[in-house]
Amino acid sequence: MNSDNPIVFVVDDDYRVREALSSLISSVRLRVAAFGSAAEFLQSEKPDAPACLVLDLELPDIGGLELQQELAAGDAPPIVFITGHGDIPSSVRAMKAGAIEFLSKPFSEQELLGAIDTAIAVDRAARQKRSELAELQRHYNLLTPREREVLPFVVAGFANKQTAGDLGTSEITIGVHRGQIMRKMGARSLAELVRMADKLGIARATA
């Protein structure tokens, strides 16, 4: 199955709402999986694909806002809240916590589909960013402890001679380490290596 084939999760305790939303979402050729409670959703297997969670605010077990908070620690899909009992404090709380949209019933089909499109685009970008970071970390893990010591000096623009002096080794050795760092990280230029280090959160050495 294409891992980029998006899926929409629907969590609503009203069977009629689940059926209607599933039918609407399927009509625009999106995969959909519907659940009657937060527990059912949490226990389900999730495909490795861009996703969106259409979540009812009021659920019989865990409320929508509580589920949003529980999911916040992981790589959960962006949330589109739907509710028949919306209030301003709930909507503000949901949006501050990163919800894409907060729709009060009745809402139009286009409003919901537009919010789902936005959520899937946000999730696709986040997944791409996580994938790139994981790949960078894989390259970084190839470095020896000494090469990891040298890296902050390289990205800070230190000359090999100065780096060698600070680390108590020879200029030639630092040159070798520098070459190995560039090769293992897959960096084609110093500027690219600097961007990689920034994404990994590696602090630059200071004089």
C-alpha cells in the first residue's frame, strides 16, 4: 500500500454522524477509519501515512480536548474538531493546542473537506521533516566520538590550526577528521554541513 495515501480518522460517538462523515470523506477518494470512542481510536493500528483526525469534542470516555492533550506528546495527526455544543473557551483551548479547525454543527461539507485538506498537508510536511531529521541523525551516528568533538569547530568556521590547538592534536589530524565528517554526513559544502548541524541542534564552538 502506498504509504503516502492519506487517511482520515473519525472519532464520534454518534453512529449516524460517523456514517455520514465516512461517506463524505470516501466520496473525495480519501481512506477513512471511524471509531465510536477515544479508546477505540487509541487501540487501533495506524497506517504509516499522512493523516487527519476529525474529532468530536464530547465523547463518552475521554473528551476530545483530553484526547488532544494525550496525543500531543507523540506524532499524532493534526486535529479538526467538530461539535454540536461548542463554546468559545473550548475552541480557544483547542486552537492554542494546535488544532487545525474547530467546526460547530451544522457545518458545510466544503468547510470540513477544506479543513481536512489543510490538516493532511500539515501532517505531510511534518512527516517529511521528521524523516529528514531521522536521516540526518543516522548520518551523525556514523561519526566517531572524536569527529563529533571536531564538528562544532568546523561549523563555527574555525581553521584547522585553531581547532587542533584547542583539542590538543595536529592540524593534519583535524584535516582528516574534517574530511571524514563531510563524507559521513553527506555534506557537499560547508554551508550544507552548517544547516545539518543546526537541524540537529548542535551548538557551534566559541573562541
